[in-house]
Amino acid sequence: MKHILLATLLLLAFNNLSFAGDKYVWPEFSNPAIPDSLKSEDAIYFENRITVDFMMDYETSVVYFKRIKLLSKKGVEDFINHDLFQFNNGRITLKKARIIKADNSIKELTDENIKETFIDNKNKYESEYYKRIQFIFPNLEVGDVIDVVYQIDYKSYSLSHCIYLEDDLYSLNSRLSLRNFSNYELTVYPSKNLSNYVVKDKGTSPTFYWNIQGVKKNSQNEFSAHPANASKVAYTLWLPNETFTYELIHSGDYDRYHVNTGFKDFTVTLNAEAILDKNLGPLENLNRIIHFFETDFAWNEDENMPESIKAVDSYKKRIMDQKIFFRLIQQYLEESKLKYHVGFTRGLNEGVFEHGFVALYQLDYRYLVIENLGGDEHFLFGPTGKSRFYYLDEIPAPCEGNQSILFTSEEKGKVSTSAVLLPQSDLNNNKHTATIVLKTNHLSDSTISINRRDSFSGQHSVLFRNPATARFFKNMNVCDTILKPSEVKYVYPYPVNFKQEDTVSTYFSNFDDNLYSFNAEKLIPNFIFFQGEKLEPLADYSIIPFSKQQKYSIYIESPNPIKIADKVTTVVKSNSVGTVKTEIVQTDPNKIKINYEIKLEKRILSNETESGEYQDLVKEWANIVIKKWIIMEG
């Protein structure tokens, strides 16, 4: 099933009534020759078009038209059901599809072939409700062409965005049109390979138009990213005769995150609630404040909460969001005489931050650089949602290693900017280690005792330290019902430790007299980042979340002599991306140790070879976890 996920495009928008409903006129059909280099593809775009209209009254609309040629049986299977996902931000006002057969006969889909359902999508971050629009194409055959068109309308503008022409299929012809009917001024910034474009002026409504042949595909999967040389058009929509500058961004940020919280002295309030530790300095106490916000406050779900509401009112109600967080933290810093600077960056998978290019779409993540009394600098990122708080020097995984911009206030209200390369954690920071001791009176027993200690640090601790995410420990094959967290250590990379002591069903299978098999499938995850990863192809240019190291040591103990019966005691797969390994060791006559280890050293997979090597590690790890070790007892 082929999915087109609209979430990443919700910032665009468009409302041109000439496209709506039955008034839509399909583009004229032609059957162009397919280059030999593309004949092995499962499907390609004959046409892939995006039209963005910025309308009056602060409305925006986007029309997508896709003409797809099916070249293989798999291509047919992929497009029998063709899905769109509509979130609350926009409204789909047009959805049509048709099939063009080899004899040029045409079958338009009726309402019974276009289904709408609502879905509650639960992931490890949150729940999202959205509508699924499903196009059901009957009797598809190799060689058929399918046309799909849909229009999304929004009650807002995206004042700045970046549109990429690369899509999930190769395109013989791609077209992008930006049409401005608003009272704002539209300025475009195309990449070098899109510098040739047409500008049409119809009175006061200019149109920017690109028509590009031979656009490569950009596989859309969990880790796909936009390379620096991608075909893209950035734009800004701004007030006429006003230059959009960093100074303007800084001024707007000051207005939004001002320190006028309503607290006369926020530090006094924190001391009254025993949040601060008098034995710690003001910088060290920051993590205690963040932990307090993380555990004692509910996330603000009201996106329309008026700006005029004081942070003190939200604090009293125990409501938190990024704006409230930064206002309160900045007041505490000023009261503590700690100097700070404001910075912005974006997720690396969405493209590299370009210092000097002023565009709102680059400002996805706000952060502070805080100087302690000795002049050392520390990063602090704001929360990105419920259960997603960051402590000092924790950087959201998508931002690691990207460029950013830092604003520094100077005398007389002036501000200077500098480019800052965000640090990138290494595999030694991001660890999940586990020591698992399995004790049995005899390997044939139906139950055994387990004593387990897990430690998560770095990016792992961000994902797993909050109680709200406990249900996802199950994916890691750690028992979530009797998982007991010990203290959170407020020192980067913030290890969080868990323990499990219990009696469980045996992991050993008897298959011949005194021979038993064992595998770790029920004890450790059989994936590297997410379940089903080995079944999903990787894009040629991908950025995995972070470098990491995972090491699991499983001890098998018996009062009876036990012995390794395998001839091969080590399995290892190593390449330029990393290493996966398992080994079995006889530590004494009554004890056997089995190690399982992942080391990922390369995070940016910049070509097909490196992406393939990562996929090799994913598949080998899945095999390692289910590998059966043979043990002899007695």
C-alpha cells in the first residue's frame, strides 16, 4: 500500500475554487517514452505537480496532481489502495482519481471507491487523530496509468517554507507553481539547479513557475533526509516594503518569550516549594527545575491560549508548554545572574540550516546557550511535547550536528548573530546496557529466576526515563509491569537505571537428552531502532537518529555442570557503519555468559552503499537475537 503522508506538507496550503469538485479539468493525457534507465522501476511519475495559492483573507490552498505509470506487478500491488492522511490543520476540498488503460479508455473512481475513515495513531510520542482517504483502484494492470488529484485548504498562511521536488518516485516531469493573491509580498529562493524559472505577473498577482524534467526520487521512510543538493524552492511571504531580517526575528522572539511572567521573584517561589537544592549552584539547580516541570505539570493542549495569559497563572494550574517553559527559565536565569543567548535550528533530516538565509522554516527548534559563573557554556533546549523535556546539554536527536544561529544582544538594543555547529553525541554517550542473570535448578525446569539490571543513557534516557513511556519498554523486551526506576542522575548523559527480579517461564528448550537450546528473543530487542525495520528499504541518503552502543550480557547459572555445545562461539558483522556481535563464553563449570552488542559509529548515510551496510547490520542483528545456542547440562 502506497502512503502519501501529508503531515510534512501541512504548512503549505491553498484555496482556488476553480479546482474544486466537479469543475476540475484533468490535464491532457500523453504517453511519453520511458527512458531505459527507469524501466526496471515499479512505478514512475509521468507528471508530479504542486500548485500553491496564497489567497486573500489569510487563506492558503494546495493542489497536488500525480500521474503514475505502473511498470510491474509490485507497482500494481503498491497502488491498488492509495492512501492520503488528513490532519486537523487542513481541509480536503477536492479528491478525484481515475484509471487510464493501455487502450486509452478511462475509468473514473466513484464515491464507493473513495473511502474516508478516522484513525487514532498512537506512537511513542503521543496520540494523533486524523482522517484517512483511501482510493481503491479496481482491476489495475501493469501498464495502466492512474491520475490522482487532491486539494487541501487552510485558514492560515505559512509565511516561510521549503518545497522539495524530489518525491517517492522518479518523475519524468515535475511542476511547481506558487501564486500570490494575498496582500503580502512573495519572495522565492530556489536552489542552483532550479534557478531557471518563469515569473508571470497578472496585475498584482504574480506566479512563480518551475517545470523540471527528470527529477530523481527521494525514498520516504523512517530515516530519509533531504541532501544539500536536493531540488528545492524556499519562499517567504512578508509585508510589502519591509525587509525580513534576523533583527526582526529577534524582536519577535523577545515579544513572545518576554520575562514578564507575573512572578515578582520566581526563585523565591521555587525555594518555597523546596525545588532548589541549597547545596547546588544556580546552573546545577536548573535540572531540578526541569525535572519538576517534567513530572508535576500537565502539557498545555490549548493551542489557542491567549498570549496575554501570564506564566504565573499557568504555573499555578500546573500547565506547561514551550513558551511557558522558556519564560520561567529565563526569569530564573536573570535572577541568578546567569548570562544566556537565544539560538535556533532545525531537524537535520529536513535539511541543513543555512546561516545568513533568513526564513522562518529554519527556526523549528529554539534553544538557549547558558554561561555559568566561570564562563563555561551549556545548551538548553525547550520541551517538544508531553514527556519530551531536555536537561542541560541534551540536544534533540534530529538537531545533533546541524548548523544553528545564535543571537547575542549588544549595547543599545543591537543584536549580532553567529553560526554555531551543534554538538553530536557519540556511541559512548548513548548506551543501553543490561546485565541479565538467569538461575535454574535444572535447565529442564519450567520456571527460572531472573535478576536484571538495565541502564539507559544519552538519547536512550530521553526516550525512556519518563513514566509516561513505560508501555514502550515492552518493545525493548524489558518487563514493564515490574520495572522499578532508580534515581535519575543529573549529570550528562543522564543515566537512568532499572531493575527486575522475578520468576519467569523458562527460555530453554530440551531437544535431545541433556542438550538444550537458548535464544535471547524474549529478553532483548530484535531491532536496532524500531520493530519491522529490516523489512523497510532505506533511502540512499538517510540520517539515523543517533550513534549508539547497546550491550547485553546474559549469564546462565545452574548448580549442575553446564557446557557450551556449539562449535562456533562468535558471530560478528562489521562494516563502515558499525558492528553487531554475539559471543558465548564458558566462565566456570556452572556458568555461561552470552554477550550481544551493537555499535553504530556512522550516523549520516550519504549514499546507497552506506545505507545498504546499515541495512545489513539491521538484518544480522535480527538473526543474532534469534540464534539458538546449544548448551549441555550434566
